[in-house]
Amino acid sequence: MNDRVTRRQFVQAAAAGLVVPAALAPVRSARAAAPLPRTLGRPFGSDEIKIGLIGCGGRGTGAAVQALNADPGCVLHAVGDVFPERIESSLRGIRGEMGDNASSKVKVDDDRRFLGFDAYQKVIASGVDVVLLTTPPHFRPIHLEAAVGAGKHIFCEKPMAVDSPGLRSVVASAAAAKEKGLSLVAGFCWRYGDAERAAFDQVNGGAVGDIVTVHTTYHTGTLSQRPRQPEWSDMEWQLRNWWHFTWLSGDHIVEQAVHSIDRLAWATGDRDPVRATALGGRQARTGAESGYVYDHFAVVYEYADGTRAFHTCRQIDGCPSDNTDYIYGTRGSCTVNGWTPLHVVKDLAGKTVWSYEGPRRDMYQNEHDVLFRSIRDGSAHNDGDRMCRSNLMAIMGRMAAYTGQTVTWEQAMNSTQDLSPPEYGWVSLPVPPVAIPGRTKLT
Ligand SMILES: NC(=O)c1ccc[n+]([C@@H]2O[C@H](COP(=O)([O-])OP(=O)(O)OC[C@H]3O[C@@H](n4cnc5c(N)ncnc54)[C@H](O)[C@@H]3O)[C@@H](O)[C@H]2O)c1
């Protein structure tokens, strides 16, 4: 329950005007209000780097393997989850990936396998140097705040928050990490892809001229279900199917398509949009087993200079998939698709003038290589600014679609809509109604 208090206190502080609500302003105000000793430039002092994993699911297991492979001194020291079988299957998976090195890299004694909603506190207090935050995103602001407070270096999966109060907390935590000289790498993995970096370098370097517009897509099939068991409480059912519940996932525009919104932000120079207008709904995924998330969104982001950028996402079976960034400029266009893969620049006549031919290393491994290099050399890599902007853009798109209203950047940042449940525990938890544009209020 302590984490509830933390979050409520934060919301109250924001409502009382103690927290400055603007994407980058809180970073500055947090610095000004609470200067912390800077430790930048201090190389890591020990050969061994102890890692704690919080959230032992698919991504957490992968991230742990990548962390262990990133530096010869990395060892997995502690793990935490709310379900015991996830801990065991994750450890099995990690050991399997480590092969002959498993016993020297995976040193998680029985008393460092923590279970429950407070497992994160125990992992953080277990003597780790680095934490990997890979639970469903609802919990990220709380976990991030605790990790930064305890002086840990962090790998933080996307998205970092599902609502504006959570996002403001993340902004403050990212700023505190910077002040403390802690490394903070965000799981916006495409920013670490070799081909994507080269392509966006082309775009940001002027290869297509001035940006006229951008359209990014994240069109996929629907999500899997874990059928409800009679012994499951509402909370257990929702947690085991977390991507169907907006309070846990943020809806798929925030949980999944945020990658494409992050690349939209990348293509437009990582600027705050002025406002967003969006359409969305659920047509193919309407049953109670699908919670209250939508299955499609279309968002228009408007910038101060009049530029409009577009994002569409869909999770409906039987429709073509697409995960492409279409970037149009005054001198040509750039198309980026990491799935096919395709990274090309064309001139206005449609002739290819650049295409990526270089190496394509594993972008997930690249993230951890950057994180652990920066821990070793004390350079305190910090993805805070851009991860918060892209995350808020996705929340803003959802708010605009759910309400049917045009939402300004300030409204998105100032929103007091807190999606948290009243308590954390194996309790009953009614499912909120599906949002109806024009009726659901902007708060
Ligand atoms: N960057 C990427 O490409 C990428 C890919 C997949 C997932 N992700 C992100 O990683 C995160 C996890 O996704 P996943 O696919 O691994 O989901 P998952 O369901 O496989 O894993 C989540 C784990 O967290 C545990 N958990 C839930 N609540 C917890 C709590 N309060 N404390 C501790 N553990 C808790 C769950 O039991 C589960 O084991 C999500 O934010 C997701 O968006 C990112």
C-alpha cells in the first residue's frame, strides 16, 4: 500500500501546483527545486555488477539475458514478480540462454526471489546495482521512483506510464536520475537499431529536405487471451491479461504503438506537438474478455509551425499488417520499416538516393551495451527527455480518441486522470466502461 500513498501524494502535489506540469518544465523545475550532488564522471567501482529483474515475463527474461551478455562482470542477483511460476520460468529461460556460464552469471539464491506487489522494494534493497523494470507499464512510475531514490542504474521498458500523473512522476524521476549521475536507458529499442539510426540521421540531416509530413503505422493482429479460471480474482484475471486493460497497459496506442509514435517524434525533430485530434474505437474486439481497450486509433498531431503528422494503429485479425514510417520532405521521402527490413531515401522523382547497407546488430543488445558502457565509464546515459515526450504523445492520442476532443499538450500534461485501482491485492476490481467519444469527459 505504500506505493499507493506515493502515487496519491504525487497527484495531490500536482493538483496543488507543487509540480510544474509541462513535459520539459518539470525536468528543469525538479532540478531547481531539489539540487542533488552530481556524480557524473565516476566510473563504476567494482568488477561485478549486480542486476535485479523486476517483472519476470517475456521481455524481462530477454532483457536479463541481454544485460548479462553486455558486460563480463554482470550477474543476476535478485528477481521479483507477482506470480511464482513466472519467476521460475524466467530463471529457467535465462539459465538456458547462458549455457555453460549459467552458474557464474545467474546467482539468484532462494532468498532473493521476491513475490508480491512489494517485490520491487525487496529487489531494490537486495544489494543490486542495476534494475531492469519490465512489468506491465502501470507500475513503472512507482518502480522507477523507488529505483532512482535508492541510487540504482536503470533499464526502463516502454511505455513508462499509462496516464498523465504517472508520466509526471517519470519526468521527475528521470530528472533525479540525471542529477544523481545514474544511467537510465529506455526500451524504445528502435532508437538503438543500426539501420534506424542511420535512416533517421539521413532525415534529421536534411536528406529529404524540410519535413512536410510524417505518417507512422502499427497495424497488427489482435492480442492473445488467457481464459479466466474460477479461482482467479478480478485482479489476477486482469494482471494475467494486462494488455486488455487501459489502467495496466495504457491501451495499445500507449503500450505497443508508442514505438511508432516515438519514431514519428524522431522524424519531426523530437519537438512537443501543440495538440492532437484522434479517432478510435473497438469494432472487432468487443467481448468482456477484451477488457475496455480499443482496437484501432488514428491520430493527427499538430506542431507550432503548422506541420501535421499522422499515426494509425490497429489490432484486428484478418487485415494486413504494417509497421512503417512514411516521411515526406520538400526534397524527397524516407521509408523506414524495421520488420521487412526497409530503410530508403528517394528523391521527388522516386529514384532511390540512399539505402541502408550496413550491419544490423540486435537492437535490444545494443540498448544494454550502451547502458553498461555508460555505467562503467560514469557517463550516465539518460533517455529521459525523449522517452517522456513520446510517451505523453501516445497518452495524448488516447485521450483525444477516448473523448473525441482535441487535446492540447498542456491538457495532456496537466490531466489529473489517474487510472490506478483503489488498492493492490487479489481483490475484486470492476472493469470500467469502454470510452465513448463525445460522452467520455476529458479530465
Ligand atoms: N521494447 C519492446 O520491443 C518490448 C517488447 C515486449 C514488451 N515490451 C514491454 O515490456 C513490458 C513487459 O511486457 P512483457 O511482454 O514482458 O509482459 P509479460 O506479461 O510477459 O511480463 C510481465 C511480467 O511482470 C509481472 N508483473 C506484473 N505486475 C507486477 C508487479 N506489480 N510487480 C512485479 N512483477 C509484476 C507479470 O507477472 C509478468 O511476469 C511492457 O511494458 C511491454 O510494453 C517491450
